[in-house]
Amino acid sequence: MRIIGLDFGTKTVGVALSDELKITAQALETITRKSENKLRQTLARIEEIIEEYQVEKIVLGYPKNMNNTIGERASAVEDFKEALERRTGLEVVLWDERLSTVEAQKVLMAQGVRREHRKEHVDQIAAAIILSGYLDSMNAQ
């Protein structure tokens, strides 16, 4: 059984997957959303991933403000969390994702990915960073 990490954005959802031992996180894909308010296709793709990889839990990036308050994006993530739980029946853990996209950009720059190609990968790398933080915390306990 595995865990998936999601970086939920207005246009895309980055997806990362743990190994079966729940030690490492690997970037898997970026789901492009057709519209900010339409989630049916996004949820359907996530369900396919859950079935294909026998996922038991979802870790969803929670975009708190730097002063630890909850803003508009975090409220949208809370709504998405509820939709995921209803649709999949799995536990969805909100995980602080502050600066994960910045860190993902730095990883891509360090790997020499050209600026015009970074956008294709940044969300799934951010999802891997979110999931990795959760796995590290879980394994430290």
C-alpha cells in the first residue's frame, strides 16, 4: 500500500507517490484542470491512480499564509479535501506546504531544467516535497 501526495492549484494538481515501504516520494504526474470550478475529471484521474497503485492515504498540501493564517487558497484546499474524502473514502491529511513550490523551483534549477520547461514539472515536484515531508515526519515517530 502506498500514499499519494497532491499539490492542488487553480489550474493543475501535482501528484507524487510513495514507495511501498513509505520511505521515499517520487513525482508522478501533473493533472491539468480544464476549469477552476470543475473537479470531476481531476477526481476521476486521482481515483484511477489510487486504484492502480493501491493507495491507502492521501496527503494534500495545505497552503497556509506565512503568518500561519488561513487564506482563500487554503479554503479551496479544504473544499477539495472534502470532495476527495467523499469520492475515495480514504483518509486525507492536510500537510503544510509553505514554500514547497519555491523549493521545487530550486530543485529544477539545480537540475538544469530550462525556465520554459519548469512549469511542466514544478507541481509534481512540489507534491513530492509535500509527501516527503509527511513521510519523514511519519517515519520519525
